[in-house]
Amino acid sequence: MEDKSKCKCKPNRNIECTVVQCANHCGWQDYCSLDKIKVVTHEQNPTVVQCTDCGSFVLAKPER
């Protein structure tokens, strides 16, 4: 289990997120730490959820 004391971010309870590989993920909580996110699409005519992505994703640096 992750050490809860390491989380220095403030979870935005309006943006749920389970992508732990993102630098904006709020540690052991399933929330984003950003005030807002940008939702993007890679399709000309998106019709399903798989056509959308979080444009605010930033790959987290590995812990050393």
C-alpha cells in the first residue's frame, strides 16, 4: 500500500481519475490534482468513450 503521507497534492473531487501513471494523479486517492482538465478526441466524429482522452495527461517521472 502506498504511503499516504507522500501525497502533497490537493485532490479535486470534481475530477475522478484512476490513471496512476499521470503526474497529475493525486497519490493514493482516485482524483486529479488539477483545477480543470482538457478532454480531447482523436476522431473526426467521436461516438464512443474510447474516442476521447485526457489532454491534460502528463507522464509521471519514475520514483527513485
